[in-house]
Amino acid sequence: MKAPTADAALGPCLYTAERIAATVTRMAEDIATAYAGQPLLLLGVLKGALYFTADLSRALARIPDGPSEIIVDYICVGSYGASSRSSGKIELIMDSAVPVEGRNVVIVEDIADNGLTLEFLRALLERRRPASLRTCVLFDKPSGRRVDVKLGYVGLPVPDAFVVGYGLDYQELYRNLPYLAELRPPSPAGNF
Ligand code: IMP
Ligand code: MG
């Protein structure tokens, strides 16, 4: 799909909807192989992974010989004192509903930037004694990393830029774009 250019704040399209869909399918295949015949809990991180979790779970349903059953749940975290990009102080806004203990859990996140959000979630969920715990990120911004969090499944690399679309927002806008774009012009320092 060609990215519309009506919004002046939107920069170049980094990944089209088609490229994202192909990546989600590839990641679903990897997960299906790893959890073949086993139950799996996909835990999407709101709000950014709203669409990714939905698409990943449906891509898994199209693959034969994958997990024996798939449960989809969500957890909502935020970083306080920041409008969008993580400030480093993560808080739990809404807990997941399905108990994690004894389950194979895959945390489904939109993007790994400094890594603190995933580290927070990993520590939180590890305490609940899952049978196994892995992370799955659609976008990876390695230039922003502050903690060395282990990424189990990784989709697409993104440059050191602020990106929006496919769940990623800037001040709650642009999440519903079906593609990933850079935000333009760069926001003033300290605004993320
Ligand atoms: P981390 O804790 O820095 O790894 O950041 C994770 C969270 O920061 C993501 O779930 C996003 O909500 C947000 N984030 C990081 N980079 C971007 C970006 O380029 N655009 C939009 N949100 C971002
Ligand atoms: Mg966000």
C-alpha cells in the first residue's frame, strides 16, 4: 500500500503494510515451530502491540502443527513523566487477566528501544513462575538500548528515529496507520 502523504508531520514510510504482514507471518512460523504441540499464552503489551498481537495470533492460527492451543491476553504498562518514549520509570497500568504460572508465555511488544519496558515485564512475569518466558518484538531500535534485554523473536530493525504507525504512537496519534513511518520534523529534545 502506498503511504498517503497528507499529514505534513509524517516522514518517509519505513515499512509498508505488506512488508510488516510478511514479517509477522515469518515470526509466527518461528513461534509455531518452537511451541509445536504445546499450549501458548501470547501476552500483548498495550497499547503499542495491539495490532501486532492481533495479527500475530491470527497468523499462528493459519499455520498447521503449531501450538496445541493459544490464549491471547494483554497487559498495559507506561512510563511516567514521558509522553511517548520510555523515561525509564515503568509502571503497570493494567495487569493481565490470565494466570501466568505454569504457562509458556511470549511477551509481544511493538518495539524495543532502550529495553527498560521489556526488562520490567520480564522481571514482573518471571516472579509469577511461568513454565517458560520469551520476548517477541516487531521492531528493534538497537541504537537506543540502555539495558541488555534478551530478545527471543525480532521482526525488523529501525534506525535511530522516532517512528509511528502499526500501533506506535506520537502523543496517542498515528497508531492506526497500517504502515510504519518516521515522524517529521524531529520532536524537540526531551519531548519523548
Ligand atoms: P523502551 O522501554 O525504551 O524499550 O521502549 C518501549 C516503549 O517505548 C515502546 O513500547 C513504545 O511505546 C515506546 N517507543 C520507543 N521508541 C518509539 C518510537 O520510535 N515511536 C513510538 N514509540 C516508541
Ligand atoms: Mg507508546
